[in-house]
Amino acid sequence: MSKKKEQNQAQETTFENVEQALSRTEHFIEKNQKTITTVAVVVALLVLGYWGYQKYIMQPKTMEAQEMIFPAEQYFQRDSFNLALNGDGNNYGFLDIIDEYGSTPSGNLAEYYAGICYLHMGNFAEAVDYLKSYSADDIMTRVTSKGAIGDAMVEMGENLEGAKYYEEAASVFKNKFTSPIYLMKAAQVYYTEGQYEKALELYERIEKNFPESREYRSIEKYISRTKAMMNS
């Protein structure tokens, strides 16, 4: 058989396969037309519903929440934590924002603020609950929320758990400002708990990686003290 005939037969076979596939597809569509139409309508309604919800409900609610949270933020900046948390009778506090606008970015941010307020007010369990509920939108609040959970845990006597959060805070965004602070906090906890090897590891990390930090200035003292305890 010539090469040309082989090519023609191959093409014919391909066309036949395509025709058969198309025929099967047409048959499937005809047989399931009602179901396909129903699914298409449902999908369209879901898309339109989501779009409408975002545009006519979520967007106005988000803008409203941004306005409502402003007075509480002002109280927070003035260290008026109780007013920031609970409101002043005329303006919402962070707890109100969470209740009314919890699904908005401002409602999420209010979780962070509420946690910090509770931490300053000495309500450490509540602080942990709200800070853990917060979904960090930016690097710095992710760092500080982890560190604040560490502070609350240590205040409640859960020292090693607190140290873990300090280490997380140090590693979320490695920089010469916050990382050595939280590494030092974690190291101090480990030293207090008698975990000298772990403490030494963190002290030496500060010495090696953060020579420009304030913590570096006294790091040799902590390293020497820890080594002395390990050799005693």
C-alpha cells in the first residue's frame, strides 16, 4: 500500500472517530438536556447571587465598618483600652464591631485590637482567644499578634507554649527590629525553664544574625551565663 493511501486511510479513520465522538456528545446532550440546562441556570444564579451580595451588601457594610471602627482606634491609640474595647455609649467599641461587622476586614482587625486590649487589661485568656481568631492581613500585625499571644501565655504560666509563639513571631518576618526582640524573649523563657541548650541556641542566633540590634549589646553576657549553667 502506498504511503499516500495510508495517509488517506488514517485521515478517514480520524474523521470517523471525531464523528463518532461528536455523535456520542450530541446524544448525551439530547438525553440530558434538562439536567444540563438546570445546572447551567443554577451556576448562573450562584454567580449573580455572589456578585450581588458583594456589591450591594458586603461593599456598603465594609465601608460602614471602616467608619464605625475609627473612634475605637482613637481610644486605642490613647491607651484607653476599656473604652476602645467596649465603646463609650455613643460610639462602638471593638467588641461591637466584631458582633456587627465580623465578616468585614474591619471586623477581622477588631479581633486583633480586642486581643491587645485584653492583654493590657490583664485578661490573658480572652486576649489569646481574640488574637487566635484574627486572620492577619499584613506582616507586622501577624508578627505582633504572635508575640502578644506569647506574652499572654507566659502571663498565664504557660511558659514553654509562650516561647513557641515568640519564636513564631521572630520567624514570620525576619528583620533586625522585631526578630531579636522575640528571640530574646523566647531565650529568656527557655533559660528560666532550665532548657539551657535551647536558650543558648537563640542567644547565639541573635549574636550571629542581628549585630545591629539593641539585644546584641548585652548578648555576650547572656551567652556566658548560659554556658556557665550548662557546665555547672
